[in-house]
Amino acid sequence: MTQDTFLTGITTTGTPHIGNYVGAIRPGIEASKDLDTGHFYFLADYHSLAKNEDPDRIGQSTLEIAAAWMALGLDTEHAYFYRQSDVPEILELTWILHGMTAKGLMNRAHSYKASVQANVEGGDKDPDKGVTMALFSYPILMAADILMFKSTKVPVGQDQKQHVEMARDIAQRFNHNYGDTFVLPEAVIGEDTAILKGLDGRKMSKSYNNTIPLFAPEKKLRKLIMKIKTNSLEPGEPKDTADSTLFDIYKAFATSAETTAVAQAYADGIAWGQMKQQLFEYINEHIKPAREEYERLISNPAVVEAELKKGAERARQLSVPYLAQIRDAIGIRKLG
Ligand code: TRP
């Protein structure tokens, strides 16, 4: 029986927010405590090229995301924790996989299709306006990330499921052509409860600008929580926990006994202001020790850099020999 290997990438375009924490960082760190399974968590910095991000922003985001995982206690002796760009074999594999990827498959990628549709709807003559090849072949880079480390399980959000299926398709085609080389991955989709809503009640996402940064300083955290959208029910009026962003966030952090108590407070008509204060205090207490460590790391980027370099070195012990095998399979070989 082979053990599962979990792998997931984080694009380096934003500041970690509580939605990332609840949906990806916390479950990732928890899962990686299982020493019988393999775990790969990496910063997908080359993926950010697809969106032509501001170069300074990419560096800052890399530092913030890496510091967040470290501050929250990821065991980097067991889990592989690295930056994609520090493992050049991934890029080499990306090109190799281009040879096994039908263009038609990429035409069907949701993210590409969404860009085309936006152009068409905007009345543009060129449906591919603004679409770079990095955007178009983004799923191939992602397939290389996944296949490079023989991952079997890929925890992602629903929006990335198709990409994992494409990685599987590409791997299958390669295996069919060149012989059994790649392990076929499978997406693992987090439960819906793990998707937090943001300040305005929509999914918490950088693109909606409605996030609560995980390590926002105390004052800022309080200010943001006070901004969370509620309805106009008065203090004393019973409130519904369904569809309450405040309740959902509280629930994501609290124990089930604490959550039950808050549900009772809703039924008893807790004032929104009081609920916000309670939520703020809860998150603030919960996050405080990690926030101190996070701030220490942010002001010592060399510590984070060293950790990522160490992770890449470990990862390359796997990727270098495996890539040699893959090159051999496709006929890129020494002459004598
Ligand atoms: N595309 C993913 C996202 O936007 C990030 C990512 C890059 C990834 N490479 C990956 C996720 C490999 C899982 C596996 O969220």
C-alpha cells in the first residue's frame, strides 16, 4: 500500500487573510502532523506571472505567506516547504508537459474561458485581448507542480478542481506515450464550511477587497471586524445564525461548545456591536502568539529566506533524480 502525498500551492499575490487561514493554512498544518503521509506546501511565485503582478508585491507576498505558515507552526522538518522558483526542475518539467498537452484542453480551462468571455461581452474585436501565454498555459505549470512530487491528493478550492483534473489528463497521456512515469493526482475539495465570507458578505477574497488580514495589528483587526456587514435588527431582537458572517467567522475559530453558547446569545438577541466586540476579542486572543512570531519573521526576512532555501534543497533531492528519469523517458539523453 502506498501512502498519500498531499501537495498544494499558494499563489504569491496577496496578504494572508483569515479565509486563507481557515480554508488552507490551518487544515494544511493539521494534516501535516500525520507523519505517515507526505506533505508539500509551496509558494507558487511563477504562477503570479499570469496576472502580471507588481514585482514588489510578489516579493512582499512571498515573505508574508511564508512567515504566516512558519509562525503558525508548520513542521518544516517533515513537510516540504519551498518556493517554486527555487526548484528549477518544475519549470523544465512544465515545458516537457507542453508536449503532452492538447491545445484544445487548455481552450477549455475555466480561467482562460472567463477572460475570453469578458472580452466578448466587453465588445472587444480580439477575444484573446490581454491573454498571455502564461495565463493560457497556467494549468500546465500547475500540472508540473503536482506531478513533480508524485502527489496523490491535492487540496484546493472548488475553482481549482478542473486544473487538477487537467494535470491528471496530462499525466495519463504521458504515461500512455512514454510508459508509466507519473502518479495520477486527485483533487481534495475542502468542505463548504471552510469558505469564509468577507466584510461585505461575499466570499472572502483578495479580488473582492473584503478580507481581514490574519495578522492585522490589533487596532486594525478591531476596526475591520466592526465593519462586517450585519442586518438592522435591534439589540434584544432574536437573530438568525444562518447567513450571519459574524457567526460564521466565530464558528470557524471557536470550539463547538463556545459556538453553541453564541448561537444561544443570538436567540436571546445579542446586540451586533456586542457580538462584534466578542468576535474581535476571541480572534485577537487566538492569534496573538502567532502574530508576535509573524512580526518577528517579517522584520527578519533572512530567517524566512533560509527556511525556504532549506526546503528547496530537500525538495530538489527528489526533483533532480526524478527529472533525469523523465528526460530519459522522452529521449533527452546523453550521447555516450
Ligand atoms: N493555482 C492555485 C490557486 O490559484 C495555486 C497553485 C499553483 C496550486 N500550483 C498548484 C494548487 C499546485 C495546488 C497544486 O489557488
